[in-house]
Amino acid sequence: MTRIQLTLALIAAAAIAILAACSGDDQPQQQAQPQAQVQPQQAQAEPAQQAQAEQPQTVAQADADGGPLKIGLLLDFSGGLAEYGNEMQRGFELAITHINAGGGVWGQPVEVVIGDTSLDPTRAVEEARRLVEVEGVHVIVGPIASGVTLAVVESVTGPAGIPTISPSATSPQLTVAEDRDFLFRSTLSDSTQGPVLARVTMERGFDNVGLLYRNDAWGQGLAGAFADAWSGDLVSLAVDPQQASFLAELQQSAAGGAQALVVIAFAPEAEIMIREALEHGLYDQFTFGDGGKSLDLIAAIGGEYLGGMYGTAPAPGPESEAGRAWETAFAEEYGELPLLPYVKETYDATIAAALAAQAANSVDGGEIRDQLRAIGGAPGEIVVAGPEGVTRALALLAEGTEIDYEGAAITMEWDANGDIRQGYVGIWRFTADESFEEVEQVRFSSE
């Protein structure tokens, strides 16, 4: 090597060393970390809206490459409907047990993520975002209340394309919700319950009643359906369920000689209404919408006051093969049958979600949504609720065979709005021993 070549080589080596040293001084942490660790830091620096939009796709892609189906359960466990939520969870858990015992979905056990709405639309939306954007659920079962459901599907699950099946949200407002066809219900709309509640109230001998209802989607819907079917005198008043007292509204509703009070409220506010009505001598006769079907309520007021009072609620159909199989399985698991409504409906919603995912062979929300209507109606081999029926249904779908699932509560046939085509409204009454008993089932069909 000549002296000139040696000099040039030394200069080049020195330049490279200087560049390397400068680079190390400027970015020591980035060079020391693997690329996989840098990505979360970059994601945190992105706008929140972009991160929220991208995360569900990342999770879904990972699951599509071999992960299990994830079902979120979004109910009220700490608010005014916690009594319902805790009981409905047992229906959900029984469904998961039957699905996984039957081989799971895509041959894998289903995973579960649980969220608590606290009966608060704002909290419910936050929990729904966590389930979808952080936990990566593919389907949600719930929420319980109509107002909460409306907030969740219009703000979160509809835009995200996550099928959502409520076992208990009954407001007619949900039929026209802006949900992009991702909301389904495994219970009837209150457009069917309202006329039955009006009939029951009239049959009790009343033709002049007061009505107090929660000023939310559920209360407005059921009160409107009642009023449309009612032929007697009526003073109907909306109330804020957070009020400490309802005395002014009770007095106004009774001023025209009302013989009874129709209560469309959940147990916490219904208890206040009834106590004040009794204490001030305004009413001693009551009828109830489904929110009043509560063991907590009659325990608080007492069977001597509420025994013999009637109410209505969506109900499972009469005895059937599917219903018998489910009741046997539930009693074996928990030692007794549930008294509160919507437990069978929660089971059916969960089973339907799993069967639709198996039929779709995909975690894509749109594909699962499209299969929900297919697995719940003809054509296809009829399969029923319960461990044997669910195992059979999963096996048939894995083979590519069509099924027609008949639920524990009702047949799972959905219309274009995600509403159940046919079902039953139950008439019930409180008993003196602080329970309630079923009186009659009224069939509804839109066909």
C-alpha cells in the first residue's frame, strides 16, 4: 500500500468512528432496545383517536392467526340492577361451560372478559372501549339496561363492528338505534310488553291510574307502549331516578282520583316511590313493569304490602325440549332454578355468539353478525339448548352443516333490526312470602 493510500484509509476510518460516536451520543436508548419495544412508545405518541381506531384491527389479526374467540360480558354488577347482573352471569357462565365442554369454537376454549356498567352510560362506554380496544373481544353479551345499551352500541360497538347481543334491553328505541346492524336482542321489545301491562292493569279493576316512569330509553319506551294501549284515565309523569323523593310526582299523579300506581322503575327508585305512596296514603295498589320484578324490592317493602300485586316482563316460552334440557343443566350446576328474568336469555345470547363465530370461521365482526341470523332460523338441522345440543351444534357447524338453534328461552329468529320475531310476555305477581309466581304467558309473533 502506498503512503497516499494508507493516509486515505486512516482518514476514512476516523470519519466512520466519529459518525458512530455521534450516533451513539444522540440515540443511545433506541439503539439499545429491540424494535418490538420501540413500537409501544411510538403508539403512545400518536393521537388517541388513531390509536383507538387501529388497536381492534391488530388484536383481531392476531386472533385470526390462531387465537381463541373472546366474548365480553358487559352487565351491571354494582349499580341499581346488580341483582339482575349477578343472576344473569350464571346463565352466561353455564353457556361458556357448555361451549367449552363441546369442544370450544374452532377447536379452542372460548375466553371471557367481564365489564361492569354500574348502570351508568358514561361508565358503560368506558368499559365497552376497554373490552374492545384493550381486551380485544370479538362479541359482547349485554348490557342490561336500554339506555346503557343505546350508548354502548352507538358510541363503541357499532362503529367498531363488534356484534352486541343484549339479553334484556327492551326499549323500542333500540329498534332504530344507529348501530350499523351490530345490535341484536334475545328478548322482546317493550312494544309487546306495554299492551300486556295495560291489559293486566285494567283486569285488576282499575280504569284511572297514575304512572311514574324512569326518564330514560327503557322507561320512555315502556310508558309510551302502555299509554298507547290504555283506554282509561291516565296521568303519566317522567322522573329522574336520582331524585331523593318522588312525593311531588306522586301527589300530582293521584290528584285526579287514581286508583292505582303503575311503576315503571328499577328497584332502588321503585322502593322510594312505594314507601312514599304508602306513608302519605296516596296509593296502596300497584302494577309493575319488568324492572319491578325484584326480590330486593319486595324484601324491602314487605309481602304484606306487595303480596298479590301484578306485573309483566318478557319471559321464556312454555315447556319445551330446549327449556327442559337447560333447566336440568342449570339445576345440576347451581342447585336451583333462577327466579329473576333474563337468565335463559343471557345463556341464549352467549350460545348464539359462539355458534355464529363457528359458522363464520372468522373473528371478523361483520362475518359473525351475518351468521347470527343464519344459525337461529331455518333451514338447518334443529339443535336445542343444553350441553348435548350445543355440542351437536358446534360439530355440525365445523362440518359445514347448517343449523337452526332453538334457545332455552325462545327460538332465536332475528328480523332485519336485530329484534326477536316471536316470544312471550309473562304475567307475574308478588306473593305474601316475599317471592313471586308466574301467572300467564302471552305469545307474540311478528310473522
